[in-house]
Amino acid sequence: MPVALFWTFVVIMLAFGVMVVVFRNPVASALSLVVCFLGLAALYISLDAFFLGVIQILVYAGAVMVLFLFIIMLLDLKGEQRRSFNLIAVFGGVVVIVLFVKVLSDVCYGYQSGNAVFPAITHNAEHGDTWQVGMALFEQYKLPLQMIGTLIVVASVGAVLLSKRELK
Amino acid sequence: MNSAPWIILFSPLVAAALIAVATQPFKKLSSYLSVAAVAISFLFSLTLFGGPDQDGSFNWIDLGVFQVRLGYLIDGFSKMMLLVVTGVGFLIHVYSIGYMHDDRGRSRYFAGLSLFMFSMLGIVLANNFIMMFIFWELVGVSSYILIGHWFDRPSAADAANKALIVNRIGDFGFMLGILMVWSASGTVMFGELSSKWSTLGLGATYATIAALMIFCGAVGKSAQFPLHVWLPDAMEGPTPVSALIHAATMVAAGVYMLARVYFLFAGSAAALTVVLWIGLITSLLAALMATQQSDIKRVLAYSTLSQLGLMVSAIGLGVPVSALFHLFTHAFFKALLFLGAGSVIHSLHNEQNMWQMGGLRRKMPLTFWTFLIGTLALSGCPPLAGFWSKDGIVAAAFAHNGFAGLVISVINFFTAFYMMRLFVVSFLGTARSEAADHAHESPPVMTVPLVLLAIPSLIAGFPPIEHIFFPNAGAEEPSIGAIAVSLAVFIGGIAAGFVLYRGKTSDPVSVPLFANRFYIDQFYSVLVKWTQDALARVAAFIDRWVIDGGIVRGLGGTTWGFGFALRFLQIGNLQAYAFLFGFGVVLLLYLILFAT
Amino acid sequence: MATLNDYLLASGLLFTVGFAGVLLRRNLIVIFMALELMLNAANLSLVGFSRFHTQAGLPDYNAQVLVFFIITVAAAEVAVGLAVIVALYRAKQTTHIEDLNSLKF
């Protein structure tokens, strides 16, 4: 994938991530998060993880965020109040952010072998990405799969129980 | 290994065990068992007497680096002592059958007597310090049991406690001495020690202190000053017990031990001087105290103290054989005197105050004449036994130090004086009370032992007889001067006692200092009280401030303080927790990845 | 071509943004959403490594399976967490985090 495209999607992801944190209206935050996930899915695709990219959109953007929006609507939340703008705090925050990004990039680019180009992969026409993940799931990771199933059942039951209204 | 010594040693123990376990309800059987056991020991002692010196032992505890051996050492000293202990013991056992006839605790009494015989024979036979110490303590226990025989009497129970505790103090020093000797020489066997001790090249201080610590044991057991306070109170026990234990045998164990290990003292002039002067002080104090006592047994007890002091000073003068010879004769006439006193007490229905007696010459003739023989023997009347044995000590004293000789002569004067006082007041004159008026002679089971003891009191001092028992005694030239002084002192004392007390109904002389025993008991009780109070105060302080305040409340308070301080971390703000959490993770990562 | 380090940097920045959101926002739901951002950042770095460590010409699918599990678990966690928030809103009538301080000493 061309570098420009990569950086575009990274910028989308990070920008909308920041907007999640910044917007006062929770609905706006939720919708920004959806776009962030879209950017993230694009990055997954760029890493030849096609199955995961699609799952990311289906599950996260499609189910999890919808759930979030349902709850926000249910609880009828208002936006937060605007807080006082403290110049010194903001300035200090910006300094910290710059320093932090510097340190982070030093650490990341310090990982020598990570500077190499990704190795080539041969896409198998017959057994695509989904097939491979599916086989790995059902052959090597049978037991964790079953446990995940149980976990989801338990979570569903728990969610129902927790949000049940007391029957008068 | 010869079995005779073991039979001598263990037959009284068997009797004591049988009585304790099986025959307690059968009082007569118990008494016969006890007497039989002593008789067996006496017979075997006779067989050993004629035999050669021997030595044998076996390992009782063997832990490799530490061994306790039980064994016997049969030599001149122990042969003589065995005969004295078992012979006098046998006579006293027989006498007890009569004296304790009405007593309800007879079985217990005879079990105690047998236990005592076992322990005393253990001391006599012992061939090493550890065995001797074990039996030393056993003798102390037997003495406690027997003094406290009538334990429902508070004075008897207190006296038994006093005896045991004071003895313990002496035994503590004894143990220290044994440890010092053992660590210096590596052995506790008497035989090895006697040859090794002088070659060890110890410093004079160490040898003196070791010897003096060993002497502490004798100070306790033989009731020397300052641990003499238990012996007069020990008269709370039955009279045969006083005769056996506190006159003839147990208290003599200290002197016997000193004679056995005399080689420890031989090299140290300082130790010998200390021994001499403690003996002399004890003897003089006791003689003075005896001149003012009204209880017949107390007079005899102080007399025992005085004679023991003489024996100990003989050790200090460097003549252990003379000390043992005096021990030998003293056992006979002192036991005789005690048994005679017991006969009088029994016949006067437990009256012990001599001012309530009198006029017993026609009513108790056997007791009268045997008691007179005992008195004369003790006072040093020639040619009775006491004269010969005291002469040895007096001669050695004059040879060593004129002042010591003078002190001993003064002591002998007072001895004759108070014994005559006792005899005149108790037996002569007219009956001074109802009980004395109705006195009658004691039964033969009590008077026969008196007669049998009077015989050696008469003849045991003669040189040929002395030589049978003390073959190693050197034939000293009798010093005419010493004999003259002894005779003068004897006659003077007898005369003074007779003249002063003939026909009196109450004591004409009153010296409160002597009568109150120099206030030593009061001094000790104040000392003990003071020490206990001080200790109690220290303990209370530690308990209240250190343990309760410091440790208990301190720990509690510290925990509470920590809890209180840490409470302020619970601020309830979720985001603060998250921040701290993240901070902690970063710190951990940094430490793991970069700091190690 | 983007290298692994670039993906790692992106993942790190996303994680930081999520963490900042957890610390700075006052609304409980938004905090929860920022939490999701952090999870996804981890997923991104996992997928990056999966592509980087190839085995026999194919990416390492173990990491992708792990990412699958993480997504599933995150979904379950969101379900339960939002149910809890609903119950909490019913009890306290607020989702403002500073009102939830019952455990204060």
C-alpha cells in the first residue's frame, strides 16, 4: 500500500480518536468513534488481514457502537458543560504531548528489525485469509473457542439480569 | 565387677519402691521391709570391709562426647563410712519401729528412710563427681520428705522448704565447682582427678575458686555458716530422722566429700584458710547459741553444728583423716544422744522443753546411763571416743596456728558446758511437770539400740580400734600440751555446767543474743523480702511499660496509624485511580526493561 | 512502504489518546468508549506483528485468532458494562463520574 494512503488512514483514525475525547456531546463522540473504527479497519486491510478488517466493521462499528448509541439515547444524556479554559494547563498539556510523541517515536523506531520491509506473502487463491483463520480457530483453538461461546452466553444473561427492572 | 556394692546400694531402693507401690496399707510389713533392706546392706558392707580396695563403673548415659558413669570406689574411707552409715542406720530403723508405733504415716516414713539410705549410700560409694552430685540432690529430697513427715503442721512444712532451699544454694556453688574442675581437667572421676589435678598447672586463682565452689556444696549440706540456718529448724522432723540424717550421716556427707576430694584443696593455701575459718566460726557461733536453748533437740542440733564446724576446720588444718575420725566417733555418740532424747520425748508424751523434765534417773535408768555416756563422749572425757578424735584436731590446730588452737579450746569448753547443762536439767533433780512424774522406761525395741550405740561411744576411740578403721592414719606423737589443755577445758566445762544448773527450775543465765541465734534468721528474711520486692518492682515495670505499653499497644497503635494514613488514598474518584494505575504500569515497565 | 515501526507508532498514539480520554472525560459512557479505543490500539499492534512474522509465506494466524478473541471479549464486556451503567443510572440518576464516590473514606 502506498505510504501516502497509509498515513491518510492513520491521520483519520487519530483525528477522529481525538474527537471522541474532545466532543462534549456523547452522540458526537460515538459517531466519531465509528469513523475511527473505519480507519482502523482500513489499516487492517492494508496488513493483509482481510477477515479481521471485515469483522472489525461488522462487530465493532456495526454492533458495539450501535449498542452505545442505544444506551446514550435510552439514558437521554446531555452534553457536558464547557469547562473553564486554563491557558497554562493547556500549554503544559501541549508540551507534555510533544515530549511524549517524541519519546514514543524514539522507542518505536529504535526497534531495529522493525525497520525492514514486510516479508512477501503468497496469497493462496483457494484457501484465502478467512479459510486460514477459520482453520486455526477450529483446529488449534477449539477449547478457547468454546470458552468464548460460554463467555458470550454468560455476558448476555448477565446483561439481562443487571438491567432488569424490579417487578412491582 | 563386684556385685556387692550394687546390692548395698540398691536394696534400700527396692524396699522404698515396694513400699511406695505395694505395701502402703500394710504398715508393719513396710517397716520390716525397710529394716530388712538396711540389714542386707549392713551385712554386705561387712563383707566388703574385709576385702581389698576396688573400683568399678559402667556407663549410665553415653552420648559419645558426654558420658555419665555410675560406679563405686571402695577404699579406706568408703569402707569405714559404709559400715557407719549402714550400722547406725540399721539401729535407727529398728528404733523407729518403736518410736513411730502410733504414727499413721508409718509406711511413708519408712519409704522415706529407705530412699534416704539409698541416696546416702550413693554418695558414699560414688567414684565420680556427677554421680555424687546426683545422689547429693537425692539426699536433699529425702531430707525434705522426712523433715516434712508431719506435713500438716505448718512449722514442719516450712522447715522442710527451708532445708531444701538453703541446700539448693549450696548445691548451686557445688555445681559450678564441678563444672570448673571438669572443664580444667576433662574428667570427673576421682581416681583420675587425684593424680591429674596437681599436674595441670592451673593458675592459683582458678584452683582456689574451683576448690571454694566445691566447698559451697559442703557449706550447704553440712550446715556451715552462713548456710547453717536450716539445721535447727530441721528438728521439726521425727527424732529418729534427726538422729540419722541430721546428726550421723547426711550432714556428714559434706565432710566426707571434702575428705574425698582433699587433693583439690591441698595445693591452695587460701582455700584451706577459708575452709578453716568458716569451720571455726560455725563451731563457735553454734556452741554459743546452744548454751541458751530450752528445747532438748535444739541443743543437740546446735551441738551437731558445732561438731561439724570442728570437722570442717580439721579439713582446713590439713588433716582430713582426723576430720573423718571425728566424723566416725561423732556418728555414734550423736545418734545415741538423739535416740536417747527421743526416748525421753516419747515417754513424756512429746514434751521437748527440758525445763519441763527432770528426775528421770530412777524412772528411765537405761536411757539415763546411755545418755550420760553420750554426753561424756561428746564433751571429750578420756578415755571415751570423743576424747581421742578431738585430740587429733586440737593437736593439729596448735601445730598450725596458736590462735586457732585457742578458739578450738574455747569451743570445747562451751561444748562441755552446754552438754552438762542439758544433762543436769533434763535428767537430774526432781520432776518439774506431770509428764515427767509419770515417765517410764521405753520399750526394748528402743532401748536396745541405745545400748548398742553406747558401746562404740565408749571404745571406738582407742588407737587399736582406730587402726582397724583408719589403717592409713599416721601414728602421731600425742602432744602433751594439747592433751593437758583439752583435759583442763573438759573439767572446767563440766564443773561450770554442773554448778550453775544443779537444782534450778529456770535458766539463771540469759543472753538474748545467743538465745535469738544472733538474729541471723531475721536478717535473712529481711534480705529475701528486699530482694523479692526489688524483683517484683522491676517485673511490674517491664510488664506495664515495655510489654503492655510498648509492644502490645505499640503494635496496635502502629497498625491503626498505618490504616489511618492509607485511608486517604481512597478518594472515590475513579479517574484518579486510573491515573495511578497507569502511572504504576509505566513505572514497572521502566524498571523491568531499563533498570535491570 | 510502511514499516512495522510505523504501525507500532500509530498503535501507541491511539492507545495514548484512549488513555487520555479515560482520565479526562467526566461522562461515564465516553470513558467507556475511550476504553474501547485502547483495546483497538492493542489489536492494531497485534495484527502488525502477525503480518511481520510470516510462516511459510503466510502471515502468523495465531495473532489474528487472538485479535478475533479480543474483539469478541470486548463486545461482551461492552454489553455487560453498559448494563451496569444502566442499572447505575437508574439508582443514581447520573452518569457524571464525580457523583460516583460512595467508596470515599
